[in-house]
Amino acid sequence: MTEVLRRYGPVLTGVILLAVALWLALLVVLPQLMMVDFSFRPSLPPSRLGGPEDVYTLRNYTTLWTNQIHLAIFLKTIWASALVTAVTLAVCYPVAFYLAQVAPRRRLPLLLLMLVVPFWINELLRTFAWYIILAFNGPLNALLLGLGIIDQPQRFLGGDAGVILGMVYVYILFMVFPLYNAIESLDRNQIEAARDLGAGWLRIHWRVVLPHAKPGIAVGCIMTFMLAAGSYAVPALLGGPQSRWFTEVIYNWFFEGGNWNQGAAYAFILLVLCIGFILAALRLFRVGLADIAK
Amino acid sequence: MSADRFRRILTGFYLVVFFGYLFLPLAVMAAATFNTSRFPTVTPWLGFTLSWFSALWADQRMWSALGTSLIVGAGVIALAVPLGLAAALLLDRLHSRSKTFLYAVMVSPLLTPGVIVGISTLVFWREWFGVTGGIFLTVVAQSSYIAAYAMLLFSARLQRFDTALEEAALDLGATHGQVFRRITLPYLTPAILSAALLAFLQSFENYNTTLFVRGLDTTLTVYIASKVRTGLTPAVNALSLILIGLTILGAVAYEILRRREARRQAGSASLAA
């Protein structure tokens, strides 16, 4: 702290500390705490706030266990997000490995640019592109009909499959960059050495590349799972009443059910799920938070 | 040797499929803009038209949503960039455990689902200050995590900063204000520009957080989503095409600047060595 004061002087230090305190208190920490506090209170009309009924309760949390539909949606959100994460990892690994270790140096800038550009494009627009592809009269049905794979157009929109397909597309870039960064730092000589010592292709990946890429895999999985579980745009556009996502249930508590306390409880459950996934991923890949910050 | 070649062909094939997968959906969406079909599609192709652009141009609600997005974006730049700058300046001079802890708190909004950022902001500001959803709350909610992106950009640049410059200026009698204005800030200018650009883009495309705090205001992204669900015509594709075109221009310009800057850094480093 004295170092800060010495470097910036009293006035600037004051401004800096005030700004950081305002950001972290008013925009980050207090809202989260308020949401948690709110989630343990009953939903009451203003006249009865502070009255005898205004006590902490677990009722907003037990709702999830008693409401079979909500519980089913919650569980589906978990496995579907895990599936999205696994598929993106499988799809991205070969690309990341190629770009990081195999691709000729001349071609690399262009290839990376081709990855960066879709990354910048609005998530909603990328979802919308799949809305058009999956539509009943859309090009996917036309293609499958033309190839004779199906004999009647299929309803891809409004179901879980369409939502999962869309999520893989939208979040794939959050997997490919962490993987690329991790594999890129692997010394090519290590692969050469393994090969010279007689290791096969599969063994090189399993014993040399994958262990080295662990922090990247952890970051990629954490980001993808968090984005998938917390996604609203993709299920709202590509899903339907039969394929609701947990975030849509939360939204309904706020803006249709008019029960903010209940919505806050569900939101906190979602947050706990994501934190749980982060901790599990860190433990599974045996990396610390510090490795991720790199 | 033939196994090697087989693997190379397989890799090439995989890359073509992968990049096709990335770009083909966007191409289909763009192509549907020029189809006369009332529903945006490329199958069947009914005929070429530019009329969806004029339909978009005549859409009053689109213009007002665009206006809202621009106001919110400007607000986020004004709030998130200074906050991120202050945070990076503080972190840069801290050592030890407090730095790790502060850093974790600062990046936590990036690991929080966007809907939760929106919900916590909505609840907190209504309960504490009686503020309800609208442009102000949208700016606040978006800034809470965009400031973290700005902080990461500033921190990356500060890591390469030669603090001897500041010390020399202080030794020669400059005030702290002068040092900040004449040395630190000019050094950070490129990062300020990229942070502002990143903040604007993040704000412009945000949907999950905005949805909860927007009140009765509609940003362009929210507007597009509502059009897709009710009243979808290829005018939405025309808008998407324009936005994607602008994004690609911005992304390419940003990348070129970034790489030129990286080369300059590498050049001066090799000169120093």
C-alpha cells in the first residue's frame, strides 16, 4: 500500500482507491450478497415487509425440489451443458493442436484471424444463423431431403437437440483459444523426443500433449460450461416451450411470475452450480487458480 | 510414410470442415437477405432483391433501439474504462496476497453467468436505492463485468511498463499529477483505445445481462431477438449482415493494430538486447 502511495501521490491514490472500492462494492460484491439475502426471504407485498412474516426461510429453495418440472429442467441444463462442453472440447482439440504445433508459420496469422473474426460476432446473430438453418423450410431439411436421408422435413427448432447444436456452435471459440494457448507453449522437441523414443501417435497425445494442455482444457471447459448453463439467447431462439432452459425459468419468475425472491433463489442455485463446476474442473485437471490466470 | 500422408490429408479435411462449420451458417444468413421470400431462408430461392434493406431503413423501432444501444455503449465506455484503469493501476503496485485476493474478486464477474450479473444488479438497486430497470441500470450492470475486461487489458500493458521513467520524473521534481498525465497516461493510450473499443462491442452485443435490467428500454440486440421470435422478416438478416460487416472490419483493424504494436514491441526489445 505504501508503494501505491509513493508512486501515485495522495490525490491520485485517493481517486484510484475510491474508483476500485465503488466498482467492487456497488457493482460486484454488494449486489451478489443482496441477491443471496433476497433469495432467503419470502415474497411479500410492500405493506407486510418488516412484519412478522418477513423472516429468513428456505422455502424458495425447497420449491425446486417439489416442482418436478423445474427440477427436470435444472437437471437437463446440467447434463446438456456438460454435453456441450465435452463436444466442443472434442471438436476443438485437433484444430488447436494443428494450429499450435503443426501449422506452417506463414499460414498461421491468417488462420488465427479466421478464428478471431467469428469470435467477435454477436452471439445472438450467430444463434440467429442457426435459426435459419434449422427452420422447417430451411436449408438443412432441404439438404437432407435432397440426399434422401429423410423423406419428410424434420422439426429441428423447438427441441433440445437444436438448442445443444446451437450452443456448440456459439461457444466453440471459447474452447479453441484456451486450448491453442496452452498447446502453443509446448516445446516441439518434446513431441519429437517422444516420437524418437518410439511413442505412437495416440501415446504422444495422451502422455505429452494432453498433460501439458491441462490448464487450457480447464479454462476452456469452465468458460464453455458457464456460458452454456447461463445461456438465455440460444434456448430462447432455438428452443421452445418443450425445451426450456433453467435461465428461462428464472426469467419467468422475475417477469411473469412476479416473484423476485423465488427467482433470486434459482439464480443463486445456478451460480452455485457454476462455482461447483469450476472447483470440480480445477481438481480434475489438478490446476490452481493461479495457473489459469496466466 | 504413407500413414503420415494419410494423416496430413485427414487433418486438411478436418480443417476445411471446421472452418466451413464456422462460416457457412453466417453465409447462409447473409444470403437469405437477398431472397424475396418473406421468411428468411435460402431454400427455395424465389428471386434476388434488395428491398429488405429499405424495409430495415424504414423501421422506426430499429432506429430507436440503435439509439439506445449507442447511449448504453457510450455510458459503458465512460464508466468501465476508468474503473478498469484504476483497478489495473492499483494491482500493478500491489504485491503479496492482497493482490491475488483483489484480482480474484475483480475477475469473478467474468466467471459469473450474465443473467446473474443482471439479476443481482436489478435486485440490489431496487432494494437499496429504489432504482428500477432502464438505461442507467443497463450501463451499471454491463460495466460491472466489462470493467474486468478493461482491467485485464491495462494490466497486460502495464506489465511491460518501465517504471524507471516514472521514478526519474519524480526525482527530477515532477509532481505525481504531472507524472501521471505526461508519462503513465500517454504510455497507456493504445490500451485505453482498445479497452474503449472492446467495452463498446461487449456492451453492444450483450443480451443475457441486459434482458434483466433494461426495464422498458430496448437495445438493438434485444430488439433483434424479439423480432426473431415475433415478426421475423429478412429485414433482420439485412441488419445482421450490416452488423457482421462492421464487426469484421473492426476485428480486422483491431488485429492489424495489435500485431503492429506487438512487432514494434519485439523490435524495441531486440534493439535493447
